[in-house]
Amino acid sequence: MSNNGKFEPRIVAFLCNWCTYTAADTAGVSRMKQPPNVDIIRVMCTGRIDPVFVLKAFAEGADGVIISGCHPPGDCHYTNGNYKTFRRMPLVEMLLQQYGIEPGRFHWGWISGAEAPKWAELTREFTEQVRKLGPLNWKKQFASKED
Amino acid sequence: MAKITITIDGKPIQTEEGQTILEVCRKNNIYIPTLCYHPVLEPYGACRLCTVEVTRHGWPSLHTACTHPAWDGLVVRTNTAEVRAVRKTLMELFLSRTPNVPLIQEMAAEYGVTEPSYPVEDPNEKCILCGLCVRVCNDMVKAHVLNFSSRGVDRKVGPPFMEKTRECIGCGACTIVCPTGAIEIVLQKNAIYAAKPLGPTAAIYVPSLQAVPRVPVIDTDSCIRFRQRDRSNGEIEDACGACQMLCEANAIDFTQQDEILELNVGAIVVATGFQMWDSTKLSQYSYGKSPNIITALEFERLSNAAGPTGGQILTADGVKPERVAIIHCVGSRDKNPNAHEYCSRICCMYSLKQAHLVRDKTHAEVYEFYMDMRAFGKGYEEFYERVQEEGVVMVRGRGAEVQVLPSGKLRVTGEDANLGKLVAVDVDMVVLSSAIEPPADAQKIAQLFGLSRTPDGWFAEAHPKLKPVETNTDGVFLAGAAQGPKDVPDTVAHAGAAASMAVALLNRGEVTISPQVAVVDEKFCSACKTCLNICPYAAISFIVEDNVARVNEALCKGCGTCVATCPAGAITGKHFTDDQIMAQIEGLFRVPELVEA
Amino acid sequence: MPGNGKLKLGLYWAASCGGCEIAVVELREKLLIVDQVADIVFWPCATDFKYKDVEAYPDGYMDVCLFNGAIRTSENEHLAHLLRKKSKVLVAFGSCAYEGCIPGLANLFDRESIFRRVYLESESADNPNKVVPQTAYHMPEGEIEIPKFYNTVKTLGQVTDVDYFLPGCPPQDPQIWAVIEAIVSGNLPPKGSVVGANEKTVCDECKHVREEKKIKKFYRYHEIIADSTRCLFDQGIICAGPATRGGCGALCTKVDIPCRGCYGPPPNVVDQGASLLAAVASVVDADTEEEARRIVSEIPDPIGTFYRFSLPASLLHRARR
Ligand SMILES: Cc1cc2nc3c(=O)[nH]c(=O)nc-3n(C[C@H](O)[C@H](O)[C@H](O)COP(=O)(O)OP(=O)(O)OC[C@H]3O[C@@H](n4cnc5c(N)ncnc54)[C@H](O)[C@@H]3O)c2cc1C
Ligand code: SF4
Ligand code: SF4
Ligand code: FES
Ligand code: FES
């Protein structure tokens, strides 16, 4: 996406309903400064986040992806959905790396409902980080007829 | 037990067999003086002060009531001239042995004996050789430390060879039974108070005046019976037991064990309250540097009628303070990272109450350092007015510092914003209205019940206005200060609401579950069993007959973890389906095109 | 059905190993039955038809074309378009045509790096003039055009419209036969269907006994002697069976070789690799992130492991260039 020719990263964030989504909600209600680049998709728990969603987001054109939920060990509203997340995501990182997607484009971690400022800060920092990495534009990888 | 009738001082008394005359008298409020008797010990007949006249088979004679059994038909006279004469002689002997023991002086006076009738050997002697200590140490405590040694006039009480012994367990039982104060335990008072700030309690005690149910508990670390059992590796099984002997309801059961009860419940109210913020965290208040700088909670204990001073407000030196400063907002409304940014809400009002108590009980001058007075509730503003009228000096401004002066006095400085001046007062006692904060284990509790916490650390209610007692976990409710600072009326209101919600839930008899559950499409489930270990609620089970996994919708909470796990794509998370989420992702990147078109 | 009432059948071999051709030959005596019901009008591997013969056919002349192989070169793509035009039913035959298969793993690289490795750096290369494939070459007879080697391997379905997909590397003969029967009988499923395979996964056909999964350590196949009664996945060997469409009869696990995934994703799965990855990682028995990281870091080559047959067909199709 470009804005007067300037690169504006598109970031998709998958957040669990109970922790980070709540934090994001609070951040919004509290008028904390957040870049408009991050689009949030809410799931009930990070355990619901199928790695395919991450790939799909990149495939569709995301320049960065965020996954965030409740702090382990015990904050997860469903006891241990976040365990499944921290088991899956390191492997997703390895996969993305092999796909040639820089580690800086994928963030996963934990932000509790009480940490609205941390969420706002993450969106700011991550957006800047992805901005520096430049556009990913995955569709172009495959679109050209000639190749 | 057989019924008997005995006649005491001309009055027939119906009672049961198996008691001594003294016991029957005691039960019937007939006074007989004693010195060597103790209800939990075997009678000994050493002091003979309980002498009464007993008529057996028609022949009256003198006997000690503490040892004489009460038989059917016995006639007892407790106060004949002859009896009194015997007791008088005894008191003459006692007073001559221990002329300076108040109890002996008093008892002797009852028989008109005011001066020792015989030469006094040692005016400091206190022991009357009643043997209570010996019996308690041997028969009850079973420590076998004390005994008599020598005979006749040399008879005395003490440990073997009058040497210190390791066998003494320091239980203090001997000091308690000794009628004359002849035995003292040298109490390490400071050490005891350091270990138990509000003072020692008995080994058996009621946890608090408000305890529900109001029954005593035994502190097995202090109880002689348990200590002896542990010391002897179980060999000494039956030490002491005094409480058991005395309890008429027969309620003491030493075989009881701590039990962990597992209850199946339909609702839980979390009412874990608050803890006091650690007042040493802001060093300017010098908490811990003088015993006269106390927190408001310590003040509550001090002024409590059941407290260590019986409710008197005294400094550590045991005198009434002449000047007291109360400092509000200590650790509250403070951006210092060691303190809390929030208002603890209850302190203004309890500080006013404490100011009132100090004025009322000691007439001391009271200085209240406050930032602003939050008299938020019904009747509270009126109370504030009243306390002002009582002459409490209000200093508007945060108390800045407490210094301990070399004299031991405390200097409180702060700004009086109304005067625009720095003020300093020297006082005898400082009360810190310290912040309240979530208990240290709040996070553990949050995790246990799946609760969230607000940024200040208190448990989060499901909705700040509409669901003030509900939480995000069905069936778990919040009550009181656990949800945020509250005074008692607010706590009671909140707790009442939580209780009603819980009862309402239970009475409904059925629960509504959310529709976002997982379902296995059995056409695609290939029995790989990957999902079985995934569900935190064990909602997925494997149906052997059908060779498929199946979700129990009543157990499923809809987290969707299994949905993301099933490699066959056989599980659908209703309302959060793959198709829906994929469409959302696609949608994000279609929007600009739509706008352009 | 034209003339003699026989089907007009074409077979083509694009970027693939030839195993699919062998699979057809493996029909053995049934080939004679094929001959009774069909006239083969194009099969470069076995018969001498030229491209120009096909070009001369009217559009839709062939009743069925079984197209195996991925689209690696411009020639593959050209033939894909041509055969599409000339066939009524175009079948992506085998894993390469269906999802890219082993040739598709070349999508981890691009043309330049492949040429470099193959023609210049490989241990057996003797290429002093550093010649790499060109698209045009000057011969004494004139300029000849050589097909272009694409950067990215594609599936048949990614370059043209495909009627049916018959998975397998190669497809198993009973399945091929079932499809041929269906075509002969005209009893065809809806367009776009995967044919000759099951709706359930390989696990459904697998003899190994499965239990709840908890994996502390992953083993490569050669590192462990697998217990031949227990599920291989349960033993820490990554088996693609749970995320792979059945239909093969669990041939590999039958002999205790883990499934590699050649039948592609099961019906509801978009991305076979991600699905397998999610399943594998979810059952890692780790209670901390560090432990999880340590256990999964022992999985070598995630794309090769999870997308062995499906990289071109996956959501991301290829590694970034
Ligand atoms: C110094 C002081 C003076 C006050 N004076 C007044 C006053 O005059 N008037 C007034 O209205 N209010 C006063 N308050 C406020 C009053 O104390 C509170 O409103 C009230 O105590 C709140 O009650 P609660 O039951 O919510 O919490 P608490 O009283 O804190 O009770 C919580 C209980 O839960 C128990 N608990 C904690 N964790 C666990 C666990 N994990 N498992 C089991 N049990 C647990 C605790 O032991 C405790 O018994 C005063 C407060 C202070 C600090
Ligand atoms: S993970 Fe999926 S296919 Fe495997 S048993 Fe569970 S529901 Fe069936
Ligand atoms: S959605 Fe969550 S709670 Fe429901 S069955 Fe699946 S894993 Fe269990
Ligand atoms: S609910 Fe937030 S990670 Fe599970
Ligand atoms: S009380 Fe009976 S003899 Fe002392």
C-alpha cells in the first residue's frame, strides 16, 4: 500500500480475545497512539491460530504478521492454548525463514489485558521495523507470466 | 454412672459417683480454699487447706476434700470451727514460710493471720511445696524435669541436681500452675514479639473474634502434646491433654489431621481481598526505624479491645501519646515505582476514624496530613465535619518525611498547601495510612480461576458498569476488595451481589453455553488421534465403535485449539471457522481495490 | 463418442520423473482393456505422435488427456494450453501435475541458482566454457528456439483449467483404473474434483496403532528402529499421513516407512505443509518456549519435510527470490 508514494506497511495481527485483544481495545479506548497499519483479526485463543493464517496473510500481501495472546504459563483463558502457540510458532519461524521472509516481519508474543501501553508500543515499533524492511509483496513473487 | 446423694453444709446434693468432695463442691459453688489442687492434675493432698469435716458411718472426722471420694450418703461440713482452726494453723505456717507472697498474704488474712507466727527463714521464699509444678511437669508434660529433692525442712523443688537441663521444653506449664509465682520463665520478650508481632497466643486459640465457625484450633507447633510427640518420635503420645480434660463438650480430638477437601461446586466467589503495601518501600517515612511509627493496620490492632493493650492507645513505652500524626496516602497516588498510582480509597475515612479514636481515648493532639479529603460515602462528609470539630488539626499537603529524633520523638515535615508553608511537628506516634494492594499471590489465583487483572493488579470484573461481580470465567464471581479497594459497606454490597449471582446460577439448574464450540466432521476424521491430547477441557474423546473423535459440546469452551491442530481439517470451530478467518484475511487486502473500483 | 465408439485418449509427460508413465504401464493386462475402449491419439512416451499432429486435431478432439508432470518450462506450459484446447477432459495426473511434487521443491531456488549449481558447480560438471541453457541457439541450419526454463515450477492447474486431479506419486493402479472406468462409463464427478483418492487421510488406511500424542524428541527415519505396531508419528517420526489424503492404501506405512504426503492435502485443508506443521508442533511435549524451540529445532528442512510434494500448490508457492 502506498501513500503519496511512501511505503506504508500492511500488518495483520491475530489476537486472542481475552488478553491482547482486550489490551488493544483498552489502548483504543484510552486513545493511545497507534499506527493505522495494523489490522486485527480476533480469535478466541492463540491456540486457534493455525499456521496457515500466517502464510495466508503473507500470501495476500501482508508485510508483517503479529500473533499475541496471554502470557504463559497460566494466563490463557483456556488454561494452555498459549502452550500450543509457543510450540507451533518456533517452527513457523523456521518455516518462514526458509521461505525467505525476514524474522523481523513476524512477531509472536504475549500481552495481557492489563498491558495496553505495551500493545500500543508494539504496534509502533513493529510498524517501524517492517517499514525499514520494505514491501514484501508476495504476490509479485509468483505473478509474472514469464517466470 | 450411678447417682448418689451427699449432704454438704446441710444441703442434700444429687450428683454422680466417681468425684471427689472438692469437685462436687466446686460444681455447686461451695467455696473451699485450695493451694495444691489443679483440675487437670491428680489430687495430691499436700497443702491440706481443703480440709473439711466428713461424717462417715456416723463418725465425723477431718479429711482433705480434694482426695476424698464423694460417696452416697456422705455428710460434709466445709466451714466448722474445727475446720477453720485447721486452716488458720496452716495459713500461719504458710505465711511464715513465704511471708511476701501476695496470694498467701491474702488467704492468710481471711483467717485473721496478718503476721508470720513463726520465725521466717528466708523472706524471699515463694515455694510452698504444693507440688503442682512437679505433677504438671511429670504427669502432664511428661518432660520429667522438676521433682522434689531432700526431705523435711530441706525439701525443695527443681531439676536434677539443680542444674539446667535440656529436657525442659520451655512450655511454661509449671509457671502457669504455680500458685505463688515461684517459677518464672525468662521470656525473651523481644524475640517473641519479633516472631509474633501481636504477641504470643495460647497453643489453643480462636483464630479471631469474628472467626466462623468460632471454634478454637490447636497450634501444633506450640501444643505440648504435639511437641512431645514430635520430640520423642511418637513415644510420648499422651502428654498434657489439659484442654481435653477440661472440655465438657468433649470436643477435643487430637487425632484430627489437616484435610484437603475436594468439593464439587457450581459457583465460586473469589473474595481474597487485599494486603497492606510494604511501608518500608518509601524510606522517607522511616517505617521500621521506630516502634512508634506504625501502619494504620497496626493501629487498628492496637486500639482493638482484644488487642495487646486491651484497646488502650499507647506508645511502645506503654504511655499515652501526647501528640500523634496521621499521614494519608502513604504509597498511594504516588508515581514512584515503589508505590501505587491509584487511590486506595478507604484510607481517608479510616484515618478520620483513627483520629477520632486517638482524641477519644488519649486526648492527644492529632495532626492529619492529607492531600485532599475523599469523604465519598453516605454520612462520611458529616463524620469529617465532626472529627474536625473534635479538634483534629488538618494539614492539607502530603506528609513529606518522618525523622526519628535522638530523643526518640518523631518529626513530621510536610507542606501545608493552605498556608503555602513548610510545617514540622514533633510527635510521639506516627500512623501511616498505607496503601492497600492486591495480595502477593493474586497472579496465582488469577491463573487458577482464569481471571484477568486490571493494570493496577486487582481482579477485573467482566464489565465495569454492567457486570461488576462477574468475571470472564463462567461461574466465578468477585466480591469485595479483591476487585478493587473498598470499604466495608461497599464490600458487603458487592459481596451480596456476588452471592446472589452465584445462587441465581445454581438455582437455574442448567447452564447456557456459548455456541462457539468445536465439532468433528466424522466424514473426514481419520482417527489419527492428534487432537486427543490437545483439549484443555478433555472435551474430545475417541469413540472406538465409530473410529472417530467426538467433541462433547457441553465441555468444549470454544478455544479452537483443536481446530488449528486437526491435520485432516476435520474439526470446525463454529463462528471462527477457517473459511471465516481466511475470508477476513482476504477481505483486508481486497478493500482498497473495492474503493478504487 | 465418435466413429468406432472408442474414447480418444491422450497422455502427456511434462516435468516429472516418468513414474506416472510407468504407473500406466503397470496396469498390465488391463492395458488391453484400455485398448478395447480407447484409441490412443497422443502418448509421446509410447507412441510416435508429434506436436504438429496434435495441433492439427480439431479443438476438443481428445475425449480425455492424462497430463502428468509439473510446468517447469515454456514447452510444458505450451503443451498444457495446447492439450487443454484439444481435450474435452483434462486430468492432472499424478502429484507433479496436481501439486508440483518433487520437481516443485526447486521452488526453494530460482533459475539462476539452479543453473549455477547444475551446470557450473556440481561435482560432475565439466563445463570450461560455462555454458548454461539459452532460449535461442544459432545452428548452421539457422536459429533454433529452446524452451525457457522458468524460475518457478507451477502446477498444471496454475497455468490452465483442469477438470480432474488424480493425486499420487505415482497414482496407484487400482485408482487409475477406477478413474478410467468412471470416464468410460461417463459417471463423472463434478468438475475440479480430486479423483482416485479418499476423503479421509492415510491414517484411516494405516495399520499402526495410534494413541494420544506427546512428543519429546523427533527422529529421522534412519535414527530409530520403529516399532512396527505403533503409530510412527507417536514414536517421534514425522509421518505426513495425518495431513495426507488417503487412497494409496497406506503403502509406505505398511512397510514402516513414514508417509511423505504424495496424495496431497485432505479435502478441507488448504495448505498441506501448514496443516502437518500445526499437528506436529501442537503435540510437542514442552512446557516452556525454550524446550519447544529445542525440540522443534531438530526438524531439518521444514519445507522439505512438510511440503515435500506440495510446495508449488501451497499458499506461498515458492521461497522468496
Ligand atoms: C487500616 C484499615 C482500616 C480500615 N478501617 C475500615 C473502617 O473503619 N470501615 C470500613 O468500612 N472499612 C475499613 N477498612 C476497609 C476494610 O478492611 C475492607 O473494606 C474489607 O476488609 C474488605 O473486605 P474483603 O473481605 O473484601 O477483604 P479482606 O478483608 O482482605 O479479606 C480477604 C480474606 O481472604 C483471605 N484470603 C486471601 N487470599 C486467599 C486465598 N488464596 N485463599 C483463601 N483465603 C484467602 C484473607 O486471609 C482474608 O481473610 C479498613 C482497612 C484498613 C487497611
Ligand atoms: S485430529 Fe482430526 S482427524 Fe485426527 S482424530 Fe482428531 S478429529 Fe480426527
Ligand atoms: S475448541 Fe478447545 S475446548 Fe473445544 S474441543 Fe477444541 S480444544 Fe477443546
Ligand atoms: S486465551 Fe489468550 S492465549 Fe489463550
Ligand atoms: S488442695 Fe487438697 S490438699 Fe492442697
